[in-house]
Amino acid sequence: MDQKYHQGGFTLPGEAGYEQLTLELAKKWGADVIRDSDGTKLSDEIVKAGYSIYSTICIIRQHNAFAAQHPDSQQQTFLCSQPVVACGDTLVIEPMKGYFAEQFQLNDSPDAMPYWQVYDRTANTELPREQWTYADGKVTLTGCTPWHEYTVSFLCWRIWEEINMYNHTTNHWTSEHLRQLDPRHPAAWAYLQQWLENWCVENPDTNVVRLTSLFYNFVWIFGDDLRNRSLYCDWASYDFTVSPAALNAFRDEYGYALTAEDFINGRKLQVTHMPPTRAKLDYMAFIQKFVAEKAKVLVDIIHKHGKLAYVFYDDSWVGMEPYGEHFAKVGFDGLIKCVFSGFECRLCANAEVPTHELRFHPYLFPVGLGGLPTFAEGGDPAKDAWQYWRNVRRALARQCVDRIGLGGYLHLTIGFPEFNDAIEQMAIDFRRIKELHSHGAPLCGKCRVAVIHTWGKLRSWTLSGHFHETDKHALIHINEALSGLPVEVRYLSFEDVENGALKDVDVVINAGCAGDAWSGGDAWKSDKLVEELTRFVHEGGAFIGVKEPSAVSGYHTHFRMAHVLGIDKDTGARICHGRWQQPVSPAPFALCESGLGSDASLYLTDGNAAVLSEKNGVPQMTLNRFGKGYGVYMSDFKVSPESTRMLLEMLLHLTGVEAKELYLSDSACVETSYFPADHVLVVCNNREEDTEAVIHTPAGDVKVSLKAMETRMVEM
Amino acid sequence: MDQKYHQGGFTLPGEAGYEQLTLELAKKWGADVIRDSDGTKLSDEIVKAGYSIYSTICIIRQHNAFAAQHPDSQQQTFLCSQPVVACGDTLVIEPMKGYFAEQFQLNDSPDAMPYWQVYDRTANTELPREQWTYADGKVTLTGCTPWHEYTVSFLCWRIWEEINMYNHTTNHWTSEHLRQLDPRHPAAWAYLQQWLENWCVENPDTNVVRLTSLFYNFVWIFGDDLRNRSLYCDWASYDFTVSPAALNAFRDEYGYALTAEDFINGRKLQVTHMPPTRAKLDYMAFIQKFVAEKAKVLVDIIHKHGKLAYVFYDDSWVGMEPYGEHFAKVGFDGLIKCVFSGFECRLCANAEVPTHELRFHPYLFPVGLGGLPTFAEGGDPAKDAWQYWRNVRRALARQCVDRIGLGGYLHLTIGFPEFNDAIEQMAIDFRRIKELHSHGAPLCGKCRVAVIHTWGKLRSWTLSGHFHETDKHALIHINEALSGLPVEVRYLSFEDVENGALKDVDVVINAGCAGDAWSGGDAWKSDKLVEELTRFVHEGGAFIGVKEPSAVSGYHTHFRMAHVLGIDKDTGARICHGRWQQPVSPAPFALCESGLGSDASLYLTDGNAAVLSEKNGVPQMTLNRFGKGYGVYMSDFKVSPESTRMLLEMLLHLTGVEAKELYLSDSACVETSYFPADHVLVVCNNREEDTEAVIHTPAGDVKVSLKAMETRMVEM
């Protein structure tokens, strides 16, 4: 094995007090960079050892003294009280009741009160301002309608930075609660710039400032009852960017005022999984611009000191979507993404930024995100690492990043030599794959897939957070399956489709539940969208619908694309209608039925679609010829080696590509990527056992024997 | 045993050629009436044997010669073509494609054509009349929008009476297809009156004319493809009452015109299970008035000849709902209902008419409704009869009818002596129960239950047809369970509730799916309804919600009564919200979890409701204290002895009634009714095995041993 695969592109978390371990593992894993982590420090011995140095900064969090002096510089949010039923014409509501008092503190300041709202939730109307008063944490309502429910929407300070709060409450930390500053506050912003300036001066050995991350955390609302601690958690909502200053600035810029209800939204808040209101879209654009402007100032300070600025895409990331309008203009030198899954790799790899780096899992921590042990009694970090690597490797084989690395407490690896060996092997395999990419892209079928949903490119690959946070949505399963397939993938909004974006697309996928952002909700009321997709399929394209694709009420079918799919869903009005009895037809590709659903309300529209799978006599997967193209329906999709293989074969069938053109194996567990420039086929065994497989190639079949999890480079 | 229980109140289907059998079974079953059936005749020997005689007439069906001479006197309906996608700006649609040509024939007459409509189903707009032409069974459209779907709604003649069509196609009959006349056609109406007049003269021995039934069949649309023969079947829709004459008369009376789309309704038709439009309600009232007027004329003719007029509530029953505004005024002397279930017994028993009669199942026919053998090889009619009797007996014990009987071909009972014995025993038990009722009503808990839904009293007890036709709806299971419980039951519309109908109600039940007629759909947008129910529970009432009770979109909760229930359903926008972790609490009554659902999207609103049952960590049944009352939620309900018992105990718990007050047994399979006037307790063993049970009474427990299916009268 060439020595060049043993060094470079690897970021190691160093740890003061474990200098020898740090240097040993740096050598073993071929690190060129050493970083600190939240909770660890680097000693001089490490810093001076000849490695490039990353230093982690959470810019808004390390300033409790300033926050104490300027409590109005802290961040805020809107909250809504629990609803209370009026038994007479007056009512007293305690807005904060049920919320975690260590996270939130009422903001009843003069600039905040105009943004408070009392709502009659039964009548869906705001109670006039003159009918309520506030004093001592309580709101008193008069002139209520008996038996109606009322709520109070209010502003409050967030007095505990949420990641710190999470670590405290989960790991029983006892250190001081860290607060967070709002860069929109002029004094705070001046302070933060000066603080960064000073920091750069004081840390001459740092080569890369690793921003973890920017200003506003994803929304995470805690309750005071341990039976329901996490009242709300949305990885892509904007509630935590709110303040009277922000709202006033928005009003000045956009010419209309936002209200509490624009955020509270009938107590549901503005969940990323649902289509946004126009006001939310405007507000997102407003915040994204602000975040980018402020981020650029920080990056410029870092650059001025001869350092690079990398940004970590997690935690306080809100407003800096890598596929947003402003991201490329901020001037970041690198984007770092922690990865459990293949889709996260693709998300990072395709962002417009010079350096792309993955932080692998498991994090060097006693427990993982789900609370199970990793580097502790009962944990098996090597096994965890191989699982995540299996997800990530297939994505890397399609589109590579520049660097990989780890994070956490390095000393925790002591006693887990299998983990250390696993990382060594992954680093080697990563470098070999990276080299192949540097000579030219891997072979991709002439199958160009467009996933269409409300957010389009902005939320390419991801929905809102990690896989396990969004795994109730079919689309994340689709995205994960696609992340390692030899097809071109892009993400389009419905507007993109209407504006002609299907001109170089072969297959469209729409996967979601009725009314959600992934299916599309009211976007499907656009006749233009339906016309364009109908034309697209009739002329030879394919439309794959999963779960409740194109669903919206008010039309003669529930799925607007029912005429293309040949299947629709009854929402009650068709319970007296007959159902077509259609026998199951053999599928023209390997079927994986295990991830399909069992929706009893599906029905064939005209009896022409081929039923590929059924449950209790109800079709769950269909293939329908429409014009020169196809409609494919699946009642659900759960990612697995077999379902991924089915999706691949389906895509190839729909576009007329043969397996041998793409050097595919005959096994769902053995995935391949062919690099024509080097005539090298990367063969990945996704099983933790030795495996044999036959690779179909244009020059005939090739048999390979692979070790467990092996990455084999085969010269063709 | 008193001989008086061996005779009377029984209608036997006689059969010419089987005179001895007829008289033998008349004696065995204690018949006082002999009837003919569809397909049988009575001979002089039978008619003169001293029994009262019923003769069956299907008034609109026995006139093929007249129909041939006056084809425009036949009945009609609206149909809608299959939707067709336009690939360019013109399109040809064959309206009749896919429909059964033996049932339907296009009506392109000058009075029909103005009612045809061409629709752009993509844009939800009607194509202007000048953009389409009709010729030779085809409609040609111009100026289409490419890639839109179009349909043609049209009038057609129904040229085969649907019950005859069903018997033909199911039993391979080869006789002439029977046609049906529309009494709205003046010539047909004059003819029918004269025909009935003549018939009465020619049948002097007939005591009771058994009308089977009136004019308009329930809607049953056949397709031409055997894979989907029954395209649509709704037992309570009004489509088959339509004609240009009816539509014109409606316009003249109501001042606005109905269109095809009022019936076609986006190709869904107006399913009884969905809330009606205002136009449908008006049209129903219009038809009900017409049917009652015409029925009264027929009844008067029958009365003039000294005969009684009974009406059978099935088949061509549309417009004569027994709980409709006009039913009592028609002057019927009896209502006959065929019964599989307890709810059908209650439906009949409570109608405002002098005589109530049940026609038991199985019908004396080789096969049953579901197509399985009854009086044929492989059939077990005695077993079937006992099953239906078990359902009906418990309802009879609550509210009795005047008569029972059978129908069909009597000779088929030869070789089934167990069936004949079973009927004999049931007739005896029926007469004993009837006698008890004649001395005073059975004891009823001070628990007054109101089932609330869109149709209210009009559809008391039934939804739309038999149990097996509507068993996907939770409410029919509830109704069936209630039909034999010692509680008062009434059916209220939402308007009734708003107008104060809860003043003498203890428990309200709302059971259905979001948007359907049983849950209520948009009716729940009424604040007044929510206020009234909230007040009702707060002051001590109970609200039982099943499946998606009070569900409507546009509010802060999906269930409008979520504040009372303590549970709600997430429709997607709350996927980022935390869920209360609530351990399961012991229920204050015997739980039956088997009929509950497994809805993963339910969530506790405030963590206060007691979870009585859960599935995969999600509550499926809850009990919530609200003010002085309760909210109870069940995610589904399937009728069974155990679930029925649970419902009873729940109702008693909610209203503070003790089991011993009602003389209840300790077994779900042993039901009781106490008749205070006679101090007699009717104890029914619902098992086909011998059983022991303990009866709780105010005077202490009583132990009883019962034979299989026994009806025991215990003197207290």
C-alpha cells in the first residue's frame, strides 16, 4: 500500500494532559490537523508539534459577564401560554406556566409588550388590547366569551444557551449556565467584534478558527415537567432569532409588521416540515441576510489575522443554510459537517466553499446522542463507527469531501483499540477514494433525478436535522438511499418546476404526507405545476410518488398526479365506490416490500396500473404507463440495502439504463462506483461479514470476494 | 309453558305446491299471517286456510310493457365519464365508457341535454357550452388546456331495475330484465294508480299490501369490467331520483337550479357518509315531500279497498326515511325491516307507525347476501339464525316490535329441522318479551345518551345500510353496542345541540373520521357548538369521542373538543413537538383493548388525562376530568361482547349508576333486562355454550345457570 494514503486530510481532537496519546494517534490516523473541542484544551506541547491547529469558538456563548451587565443583549423568543378555558367573562393566565424557568424569563419591557397578543383560540380572533392587563407574571382578561379557550403569546429572554443547557441537563453538569448574546444588540455586537479581535491576537498558533457555529440556535423549547421536557425541537426554525429590534427592523425593511401569531401559528409554531407562510419566507430572507452580513464581519477579522475561518454546520446555524442565497458570499474557507448518514456527506460535499470537512461519529464522548454508551462500559464504538462509515462511504464514492476528522475527548479512546484501528482503515480508504475523484468524476447513469419539494435547493439532501430526528418522513429515507447511487440528484422547488427546471431531468420524486413541506400542500393547487409534470411524464419522463405525493384537497382526486400514478387515496368521500380487483404483477426490478406501508385507503383510479405489491388486498406499490413515460407509486419507503437496490433498479428501468453500463454488482450489499479516468472500480462490501459478488461490466461479469466492510479498488 | 306464547305475531312465507309444509310450519312457528315473496305465489288452499294474507308489491317494477311503450317514463340518473387528459387543444370523450350498458342508456333528449356538463377537472371549472358538441355517443371538446383532465357529466336512463339486475347477475337468472317507472312521469303515475286499483280488486283475499318498497332504489352503479362491477353503492343517496322533470320542478319550487355537478360532486357523488351540501339537503327535502305525497295516494287506494298498507324499509326506499318529516303522515299501517343486527331492530321499533315487524335472517334462499350458502350444501341456517337472533334479542329486550317473520322459499327449509326448531324457540321467546313490554318498559339507568352527528334524528341508529356495509365506521359499532344496553339513546344533529337539546342528556357520543358525516366535518367550525358542549361537560356531563371526534382543520387543535378530551391528533404540524410520557392508569371499568386502534399521531394536550390504553407508547384511550364532567377518548371501537360491556360500564361510571341498580350480570356474555311491572328479569345467554353467571341485584347477588343461547325469565 502506497504510503501516501496514510497521511493527510485528517483532523484529530487533541487533549492537554494526553500529549503522547495525541501524537501517537495523530501518526496512526495520519492527521495533519489538531483541534480542540468543547471542554478540551491543547497544551503547548501539542500546539508546537508541527500540526496545523483548529480552535473552536462559539462566538455568542462565552460572555456571561457581559450578559450580566447587559441583560437586554440576550437572545429572545416568542412563546405561547397553555390554553385556558374561560368559565365566565374574566380569566387569569400565567404565560410562563409549564415552561422551563431556567431557560426562559418573561420580557415585559416597554419595547416587548406591544408584541404580546391574547388570542381567543376558539373563535380564532385576537382579544382587543384594552381587554387585558399584565402584572406580576399574570395576564388578566375581561369580556371573555364563556367556554372559549384563550392563550397569551409573549416575548421572553432565553437565559441559558441551549446546547449548554442540553449538556447540563443530560450529563448532570454543575458548571455555570452559559448565556448567549444577540449580535443584533449594538453593544453586544461591538463587544463580540472586539472580543474576536483580541482572541485572534491571543492565539497566534491557531491556523483555523472553527466557528461552532454562528449566532442563533435551532429552536429547542424546554418544559418544566420531566414527563415532557423537550416541548419543541426543530432544527431549522427561526423563532430564536426574534427580538423587538429584529421585528422593528423587519417592519421597516418589508413595509409590514410581523406579529407574535406569525411565529406562534395557532400554537403549532412554524415547523420546517410544513410549508411556510409568505411572512415566514420574508422573515427567513431577512434573517439570512443579517446573519451573512454579521458573519462576513467576523470572517474578515479572522482573515485579517492570517487565519482561516471554517464554520461548523450545527447548533447555532440558523440563517446560514449552505444552499442559501448568501452562504458563498460570507467568505468561509471551510464547511464542517458532522455525519451519521450519507445524505449529510452529500450536503457538505456540494456546498460552495473551498474546503469540505466531515466530522465522523461517534463523537469521543461517554454517551451518544441517543443516550446510549459509546466510549464507556457497554459501548462498542468500533461497531458504531463502522455503521456510520457504511452510510458515509457510499456517498463519498459518489461525491468526495476534502477532509475528515473526529471530535471530543481523545483519552476516551484508551481501551478501545478496535476503534482506533477502524478509524485508521477508514482514513486510508477515504484518501484513496479522494484521489480517484481528483482524477475525474465517477460514472453516473444517464438518469437525472430531481427531488421536488417546498424548499427546493435550500434544503438539498436534508429535511431538518439528522436522520434519526426526521426518520418518520419518507423523504429522508429516499435521500439517504439516493446519496450513494450512481445517478445525478438535484433538489427543486415547485416554482423551479413551473419555470422549466425539468428540461434536463429524467425522473421526478415527490415524497411526503398530505399538507407537509415534502409533499407540497397547497403548492399543488397550481395548475401550471400539474400541467408541467403531466407533460413531462407524457413525453417520456417518470414521476415517483411516495406516501401522499401531490396531495391536496378540493379536486376530483386527492393526489393531483393520480392520472399519472394510476392510484389515488380516498379521504372518506369514496367509501361507497368500488375498488378495482387487480392481481399482483411481477415487477421489472427486484422488489423490496418490507419498507412499503399498509394504507387501506388507496385505490386504483382506472384499473390500468400494474400492482407490484399489495397489503390486505389494497395496492401499496404500482407502476403505471402514462404516454411515453411512467408513474410509480409507493405507499412508503424505508431505507435498507434492499430498498436502496430497488430504488436504483427502478431508476435504471425508468430511464432504460442497464446494470452493466454502470458496473453494478448482483448484490444489494455490495455497491460500486466506477472511475473511468483511472479505470478503477471501487467495490464496497456493506456487510460485516465476508461476501462474494458478481460485478456486471460492459466486458462481462467479474467475480469478487470481499472481506467484511472491505473497500476494494479493482483495476478494470 | 303457557300456550299463549306459541301463537301470534308471526309472518310465514307460504309457497304454492308446498301447501302441507306451509300449514305445518305455520302451526310450529305459531304464524298468524302468511305472505308471498319475490318469486313465490300462494295457492288457494293456503289463502283460504284462515290466516291473514300479506301480498308483496314492488310498485314501480312490474310494468315492462308500459315501459316499452313509454320509454321516457323510466327512471334516470346523472353519471360522469372517466376523466381524460387533453394532450392538445381538442379532445373526444365517450361518456358511457366503463359503465354497464345493460343498466344505463344515454339520455340525449332535448330536455336532458341542458343538464349535461363538461368539466375541466384540473382547473375545477366548467367548459363553456359553446366549446363542446355531442353526436353519436361522443362529446368533442375544443379549446382545451393541454395536460388538463376533462369529464362529461350526463343524464342517462336506467333500463334495468337494480334489485332485479343484482339477482340476475349474482344468481345467473335468465328471465326478462325488469324495468322501473318514475312516478314523476304523469302517464306513468296515472298508470300506476290504476294498476294498484285493479290489483286490489283482483286480490280480495289480501289483508295487507306489503310494499317493497316505494319508488326510488338506493344508488347502485354497475361498471362493464368484472374487475370492478359495483362502481358505486350507497344505501341512502338520492341520485336515482333525478330527471329533467324533477330538476325543473325543484328549480321552480326553490328558486335556484341544480346542476349535474351538485350530484357528481367532483366525481365523488354525494356519499351519505359525508356531510351534505345545502343543495343536497334542499333536494332531499324536495324528494321526501314528493315521495310522501305519492305514497299517500297509494296508501289511500289500498285503504279504500279495506286492506292495510305495510311498507318494507329496503330496496326502493329512498325518500321515505322512517325518521323523516313526512313518514308518519303517509298513513302506513306497518313498517317492516329486515334485520341482521340489533340497531335495525331499534330503528324499526321506534318509528311512528302502528305496527312494527322484523323480517329475520337468514332469508329462505340458497345463498346469503355475502354469497355464502345458507339453505344449500355447506350452509348452516340454524347457526346463522342464532347469530342474528343474538344481535336482535338484546335490542328486543330494550324496545320491542309487534311482529316477526321470515321471507323467501319455504320449501328450502326441508332438510334443516334445526333451523325450524330454532325459529320456533325464537318466536316463543319473542312473544314472552313482547308481553313483558306490554306491561311496562324495562328498567333504564338514569343515563341518557345522545349520539351526535350531521344527520341527527333522520338517521337514528343506522348509517347507510346494513352493518356489514358500513362496518368500517366506528359509529355503527357503537350503535350496535348501544342497541341492547339499559340506557336511553337518542340521535341529535349539531343544530339540535346548539338549540339546547342537551338539557336532558347525560352523555354525548361523537364517533367518526375527520370530515365525515359522523364526526361532523365543518359543523365543528361552529363556536356555539363547542361552547355548548364545553359547558355541558364542565357542568357534569360526559363527552365520549371515538376515532377523530370533533375534528376540523383551521384551529389550534385538530379535535375541537381536545380541551375536554385531553388528547388531540397531530396532522403534521406538531411533529416537532414533545409528547407527554404518561404511564397507563388502571381503568375504573373493565377494559376491552382489542377494538381500539393504533393511531401513532395522537398526543396528550396537557398531560392531565389518564391513559387507559396505549399502543407503541401512544395513548389510544384516555379519561379526562373536565370541570365536573369527563371526556373519554377511544381511537376506535369494534363491537364485541367485551367492548359492549366496556361501553356499558363506562356509561354507568360516567353517570354514577351502580351495576346492581340495573340487575347486571358479572359476565359480558350474559345480558339482562329488568321489567319492574312484572318483577321479571330477562337473562340472555349470548354464548352458544352453557354458562353460569352472577346477577347483581339491589337485594343481593343471584347465581344463574343458563343453557346455550337461553332466554331465561327470572321472577325477582
